Amino acid sequence: MDTLASAVADAYGLLHMDLYRHLDEAEFVALKCHEWTEGDIDTARTLIPNLVIVIRGLLLDHEVQPDGECRTCATAWPCPVVALIHGLIKDPESQFVALVRRVHDAA
């Protein structure tokens, strides 16, 4: 692998880890077993709207165009991204297991 490709792969790895760290923090705050502190509440009030903005941004990028295709994927709408987001939000139990398996298999 050339140096540039290696540097890009490292950068993507760091970005990936940073995003997962942010999601881990949101999950940790949400799932704390004891009573939330004021700091926990403040953190949740920041993280939850930010995560909603991310999901809305993804959905915006994958809107249906007049020809019936996804703006980003150029496939029939709903594209796989919209279908996955919908499944995770509306039916998290069954989609979560598949998502965990994919993450585990990719590791």
C-alpha cells in the first residue's frame, strides 16, 4: 500500500473511531442505571438533537427525485440507506440484531 493510501486509511479509521466514541457517549448517558445528574441531562440535551440532525441530514441526502430515484444512490427510492434508517428507527429490535452482526463481522 502506498504512503498516501495508508494515510487516508488511517484518517478514515480515526474518523470512524471518533464517531463511535461520540455514539458511545450518547448511549452511555441514555442507559445509565442510576439517577441522572444535571450534567447527564445537559449532555443528553446536546447529544440527542445533534444525533437527530445527523439522521435528518442523511435522509435529506437520500431524498426521492422526480424520476423516482434516490438523489445520492441513483437507485430506486427508497434506497438502501433510507430503508435501513427507517428500519432502525421504527423497528429497532429486529434491525438492531442485524446491525450488530454486520458491525461484528466487519471487525
